Amino acid sequence: MLFPFLRPALPEPDSWTHYLKVSYDQRYFSNFGPLATELADRMSSAYLKPGYKGVLCASNTAGLVAVLQAMNVYGKKVALPDFTFAATIQAVFAAGATPVVCDIDPDLWELCPKSLGRALQAHPDIACVIHVRPFGLRRDLEPVRAVCREHGVPLLVDAAAGLGAPNHPDRFGSDDGEIEVFSLHATKVFAIGEGGFIAAPADKLAAIKSAMNFGFNADRTYGEGQNSKIDEFRAAIGLAMLQRMAPITEIRARHAAFYDELFAGYDNARVAQAPGPTPWANYPVIFGSPVTKEVIGDFADNGIEIKKYYWPGLLKGYVGPRPVLSVPTPVSLSLQDRCACFPVYSDFTTETGSMMRERIERAAGLLAGATG
């Protein structure tokens, strides 16, 4: 494939192995080791508002589970959108809670405040709301915060693909105290292989770290927990990756701008509105008709691999034995079959854009609604 959907770009070993000297000197390789602590501190300074603190974890999914366990949602209900990856609902199951699936906003493609309000009225025992930043898009959370504030329910944000350029003025966190969890998976822009980052108000971090460490208390009694810590080797990769994030996100923003201009010429393609300072892990498009296997094959024949996200949604995708509650989700059901994501590269050039434009325009069967 000339343009595969993913081109993971992790730092070369010679850019991060030197960090490990301190770990070897101390013989300390996990359990919130020196490099994991240093990287968490650096990422907190680079990405979080004052009063927030971060901790590294084994994955985004493990981070979500740890936060839910720290919130004591076992045996309770958790609201979340239908339009998300399987990890979101799997974290709810792993924490021993019952999901209440909500609809999404037709323009922003993320948790609809009105649908969430209906879910909270129908299920007043909801103990937590999970908001998802689809595709890592960075929108204002205030509409969802307001609903959570009104009902007195804590907000957890699944921002798996959301980490972009460090030191951006619009940092994560708020006076409402929502917790955000990010992925550091190889498929993300901030990539270390496997890993995650939890951002929380500083006074909530101890309970989260306890849940990440088997639920241990100071006296060695324990409650809900798991082993979701990260090792020093991945933390070393993260220290090297943090240094690269600013130029990488600048290049990916140029690739996204290329798509903005390209798809503006098609009546049957809707792109993300008000994306904010997203790192552009990929480029989502909602088309006017379903993205079929034939459509995907048409692009593949022209050298471009596209993927359907988040398809199928939770209500159609989960076929296991656990109970799943929901309110009506007509918007998600309408959009999920028509969504496709295009690759975004950290080495994008003008020449790359010219080659991609030619091949996308050649896949004319899908884009029959072109205006020019």
C-alpha cells in the first residue's frame, strides 16, 4: 500500500536508551520508577493546567479502569456515548459497572448534552459520565460539564488520541475537576508502543495510583484495583517522544489542512467542525452514503488505505453477556456507517499531498457529489 492508514513513528533506540542509566543505577524498573515519575512530571508541566497532576499507566484502557475504580463505580451505572472505540465500554465492564449508552451531537460527533440529560433523568443512579474526544478532536467541554454539574456527577474524559503539541495555551483540566485519560499507543501521535497518561486534580491522584497498584492501602489492605503501572523502558521512549511532539504536530496540522482544502470541494463530505488543537491522529470524514467494502476497496486500489471509525457503535458492536442500557441513539446509528478516516503522516510533504490528491480524486465512485 502506497499510503497505509498508519505509519507508526517511534523514537530510534539511540535517542532514548541513555535515559535508562538512572534506572539501572538504582535497579528500579517499574512501580512508579524514576523515569516514569520524571516523564509524568514533564508531561504535567507541558499539558496540564495548574492544580492538575499526571501519572503514567499501562494503557488508556487500564487508565480508564483505574479511574473508575477510584471513583467506586462497582455495581453502579456509567453513562458514555455510543460513538466510540470498544475500550471505553470494556473499561466500564472491567470496573464492575453497567453502561448507559447515549447519543452524539450531529455536528460535533461527540456526547450530546441533551441525550446525556435524558439518560441522567432515566437513570438517576448514574455514578459517572465518560465523555469521549472522538479522533482526538479538542472541543470545549463546558456543555457536558454543565450537565454533570447540574446532576452532581463526576466527569471522566476518554481523550485517547488527544495529546498534541506541548505548552499549548489551552491546557487540559478545569475548575470542575474532570479527569482525562490519554493513550500512548503506537498508533497515536504521542507514541511509545503501549502506555497511557492520566491527568487529574492533584488531590485525586493518590486514589488513582492505589487502584493502579492492586488497590493497596498504606496498611496493605486493598480494595478495587489492578496492575496498570508502566515500566521504565517505555518511560524512556516517552522522554524522547516529548521532545519531538511540537514539530510532529506542526507537520500533521499541515496534512490536515490539505484534507480541509481537498474535501471542501465535495458536497457529500463533512469534515470535523471546530477541531481545536488536535494532534490529528487521523482525519475523519462523514460521507453522504455508507462507506462500504467496495468504497474501501476503491481507495485501496488507488493506493490509499482508509478505515471506518467508530464502526460499529457500542450498541451494535458489543455482543457479550453483560447488560447494556441505553437511551435512543439515532444520530450515532446514522453516522457510524458513513464515517471513514484518512491517514495523517508526521512526514507529510507537498509532494505527498500531490500524490494523495490524485489518488483520492481517482476514487470517484464515492465522491460523485463533487462540485468541482
